[in-house]
Amino acid sequence: MEVYLDNSATTKCYTQVGDLMYKIMCQDYGNPSSMHRKGVVAERYIKDAKENIAKILKVDAKEIFFTSGGTESDNLALIGTARANKRKGKHLITTSIEHPAILNTMRYLEESEGFNVTYLPVDSKGRVKLETLKEALSEETILVSIMYVNNEVGAVQPIEEAVRLVKQYNPDILFHTDAVQGFGKYKIHPKRVGIDLLTASGHKIHGPKGTGFLYVGEKVKIQPIIFGGEQQKNIRSGTENVPGIAGLGLAAKMIYQDLEIKTALMRELKEYFLNGILQIENTTVHGETDENSAPHIISVGFSGIRSEVLLHALEEKGIYVSSGSACASNHPAISGVLKGIGAAKEYLDATIRFSMSEFTTKEEIDYTLETLYNCVPMLRRFTRR
């Protein structure tokens, strides 16, 4: 049996998405900037994708900009707004457990462009401490970036409260959220909440890799970081990836169909899995496990077994998981997120992330639990003390 429980790293494409992309690559392959019929057809695919996503977010289609993925969207959001608004101030705020696309971009802005960055701590469940956000705000603050769902432990951040706090202090401070793990699991309406910029990625929602978008509110002042033919209102130049954009738009539309049913099923499986996993001695679950946590992410520490060893033991049985975040590289390292939530030392290099999708079944969970019941005690016996 093959069980794929690494959906926070990437998801398989919907069949309909693959079929659509094939059609565009091999039949409707025109350049959307061309003035002839094939160009017009290609441009229509982009317009449809924008409208699909805008409808989901309840925003204007002209506020959606397509990119190569979550990383580029985060870079554009942070660098583009920091540069455009630096005359108002040079202070940025984020959390200590953001995705590397945020943390490394913030470090770049600190080291190379002279911005000051405050990294907010989180509690033991991975949620940002709002009192520290309030204390960090200053007259120099121009941007706050807090992720919607943590990609390692599934902590859902109090975004609405954070936005309210920031906007009460100064309505001109921009608020960005990296919603790569939240888009497709939650209904997110940026204008209602007060979010100015929002990042999402195609390959987390059964769309293609190498695709993503950035929502930019119409009043947001932002500069491009990629220069060229001035496509997408000169915010993101380069010939648009029409097959990828169309695939992303269709995936977004499909994942939001019957969303409540899909997430309820994932929560049911998550609870079932947690009840089973805690039967194993010396295990711990990181982060929240109730309705305040993401429906698809489960982070489990197995004391006495290196995560990489357990990952490959599960792989031999056809079960695919992650030893943390697969978004940085394939080289294992101690998780900054686990350090940030104060995880016990014995779990820092002994944690596995299981992440589900709408395609995960109870039979797959049963097989995974049975495999863990067998291999965890065996691996612990052979672990050097």
C-alpha cells in the first residue's frame, strides 16, 4: 500500500488540472501578449484564473498578480513594499517561526537595505503573542508579516486580531500574510479582515508547482523586483506561465468546492490519527490539536529515534512523510519552529510531520498507525543510548 502524507510539502494535481494544462501547452499555446487569435485565447485563460481567485477572496481581479510560487510572492510582498514605503519608516515586524521565504527575505532587508526587523516570539502552541506585537509597533513601522498557518506544526495565527491591533495603531501600516498553508483550507477574505497583501501557492492546493499569486490591495504602494516587458501592470514582468496560471486558477476553484465537507473529513481523520499515535509511549504532539489548529497538519515527536531514520523506515513501507519542512532543502537541520515553541531537546531531531489532503483515507491512516506500532519500538531498541 502507498500512503502519501506529505501534502504540506506538495500535493498531487487534480486530474482536470493536468488535462487543462496539457491542452494549453499543446493546443492553446499562444503568447498572451500577442495580438492575434492565439494570443487572445491565452490571455483569456489568465483572465479566467484571476476571476476565479478574486471570487474566492472576494477581491477585485486586478488585485491578483501571478508569480512562480509562494517564495517569489513573499519576496515581492516584502521587498516591493519595503522599498516603496521606506520614506515613511524602515521598521518591519514578523514572527520567529515564519517560512524561510519570509525570514531570509527579512534578513536580506536588514543586512543589505538597512531596515530594522523585529521577530516576535510565539507560545508553546506556535501562536504569536499579540502583546509583543503591540509593544513592537512604532512610528517607524511600515509592514507587519504574519503567516496564516504554520507549515510545520499547523498553528493557526490570530490574524484578524493582529490586523485589528496594527490598524488601530496606524491604518497606514501594511499587513501581509503568507497564506500558503491556509489558502484552500480556510475561507479568507482580505478586504473584510484588513489584510493588504496575501501570498498563496499552486502546488499546495492540487495545482502545478512553479505557480503562485500575490494579492495586492489597490491602495498598496509596491515596487517590482523583476524587470522586463512590463506584463501584469509592470508589477511582475515576464511572459506569463499560461498553463500554470490556468492550472492554478482551476485548482483554486476546485479546492473551494464543498470546502467545509473536505476540511471536516480531514479533521475527523486527524483526531482519529492523534488518538492512535498517542498509544505509542514517549511521543508528543507539537502545537494545537483542536479546532484552533489546521485540519491537515500533525507534528509528532518520537523520543529516541532520529526523524530521518523513522522517515526512511516508513518510506520502506510505502508511507511518505516529512521530517519537518520540505520547503528549505533536502538537507535535514534542526527546526527553528520547534525551537521557537520551546520543544524539549529530545524532540528537536526526532519529529515527523504528517500532512493530509482531501484524498487521504481512513484505510491509509490505519496502515500508517499499524506500521508505526511495529517499527517505532524496533527502532528504539536499535538506537544507541
